[in-house]
Amino acid sequence: MSGTLYIIGTPIGNMEDITLRQLDMLAGVDFICAEDTRVTLKLLNRYDIKKQLVSFHEHSSKADAQHIIDRLMAGENGGVVTDAGMPCISDPGEVLVKLCAENGIDVKVVPGPSAVVSAVALSGLSVRRFTFEGFLPVPKKERAERLELLRNETAVMVFYEAPHKLKTTLADLCECFGGDRHISLCRELTKIHEEVLRMTLSEAVEYYNSNEPRGEFVLVVEGRNADDSEDITIGQALAQVKKLIDMGEKPTDACKAVAKETGFKKSELYAALQSE
């Protein structure tokens, strides 16, 4: 009988934000898969937990993943953690969950703090709906394509960003969404220097041109006003389709993506494209 993989949340900064169940599971599994074993070891040492750590990160091979699956198939119980927060979300651990599903291995969750949800709660924005976008692509072409698809998103958007890339990202967001769009910049959540700045995108660009970014950021960006989205014409939607095609998208894929964001039918956009 195969074992179980436990998705174990860990604190996002303050080590006291850990639950009794998380501590029990960290101590109870046979091994723990960690993104950075040095970071996880600090947490385990804090609570006097002695456990085998297995390195598993974005550069791990298929063979590394298969070795972990083999151990689970042999009956061992494993845990998977990330450096901070909930693993398997914009995180290498998702590979293990997928392989467990494919191999009939049971997966259970031991929930904990989440930087995404914490930042959304702190944002001060209307967050009945939000979409988690993680880190924007680094290559300019891919980044431009992603932002173009989000241009008409009406839900609040949540991004992760590192301090050395923040200025570039804020400038790109400002250019795509406009300077009047509101943003909440959540920095170093639950840590000593926790800070939340609420301003417009243009104000954020100006602020960080004068103040060097420090710490890890979660950016919570206001979505497009739904009433404004309804004013988009077929011509404007078609212009978005053409822009995506110029970036390398297939016409059908470009029409599908813009249809999802604007409310126009894919067939309607494709017909308009073909008629030109």
C-alpha cells in the first residue's frame, strides 16, 4: 500500500505563525521535500524536529521526482514544503502533486499562511474576485503578451515580485493599465519591517524611483472598471487580436484570448479579422 504526500504550509515570515497540526505532520512524515533545505532546516531546528530533508526545486530532474514517487509508492509518507507559505502554488511542488495524481497516491493538505490571501486582505481594494498571476514572465515578448491578456481584466490581480525587478514591473503595469489604477504594495508580510503602501500605479513608479525597493513584494492591482469594459468596441477588440498575432499568437488563439477578456464571441472576432 502506497504512502501519502502531505502538502504542508509553513510561515511566510514570522515563525510563530505555525500550527500544531503542521508541527505534528513535519515530525510525523518519513521525509520532507524542501525547495531550499537550508531554509526549512532553520524552521525544523526552531521546533526541535529531526527529519530527513530531500531537496526538490525548479531545477530538479524528472529522476529526482520519480525517486520521491517511488518512496511514496513503497509505503513511506512524505511532506512537501516551500521556503515560505503554501507549497505547490507557483512552486515546484506542483510537479509532485501531479505525479501523485497520475500514480494513484493519496495527497492531503495541511493548510497554513498564504502571502496571496494575506496581501489581498490587507489591500483595501474591493476583492470579491481576484486572480493570482504569480511572477510576470521576464522575457519582454512573453511579458507583453501576458499583460495584454490582462488589460481588460475586471478582477483584482495579484503578482509576486522581487525587489530588484520591482521598478521595471511597476513601469510595465503603469504603461499597460494606466497611471490612475490603484495598487497596494505589500512588503515583508508578517516580518519586522512589514509595510503596505496604497497608491496609484503612477505614484508607485514615482515613489520607487526615489526609494530603493527592499524585501519581497506582493502587488495587489485594481481590475478594470466593469463599466469601462462594456464600452470596448469591436474595433478595439480586433486591435488587441492583431497585437497578439504580431507577438506570435495563432489567429484562433488570439481571438479566443481577447473574447474571454472583452465579452465578444471568438467567432465574431475571427470573422471580423478575416473580413479585413
